[in-house]
Amino acid sequence: MERIVLEVDDAAGKFYRTFTDEDKIRFQESISIMLKKSINDLNFDTYMLKLDKLSDQAVKNGLTQEKLDELLNTND
């Protein structure tokens, strides 16, 4: 595990300090999962933006649905 420091508002900090050691471990695991999900979501959004840019560029270069279908149906 890697240790990081997160700043929270006073109420959240006070509440966290009331946790038992077991509660803190479960809470830390939950935060870790949420951070991983956020990173995955960002990566997916970035991936989709790149795909959109590639699609736009392909259209600018003359790719049509008919040409795409033809390329996809070739056996090469």
C-alpha cells in the first residue's frame, strides 16, 4: 500500500477520527476503489475523445460509410 494525504473539511476529519481501526481500513479500501474507478473513467473518456478525433480526421480525409464498409468486407 502507498500512503497519500487527502485534505477534507473539518467535519469529515472529525468524523474520521472517531472510526475504529477496522472502520478506517474499510474506509481506506472504499476510497481506493473510488479513486481507481475515477481513473478508469478518465481513461475511458480520454480514449473516447481520441476515437472521436480519429473519426473526424477520417471523415475529413474522405472516408465515407460506404468506403468503410468496403474496407471492412475485404479479406486482406
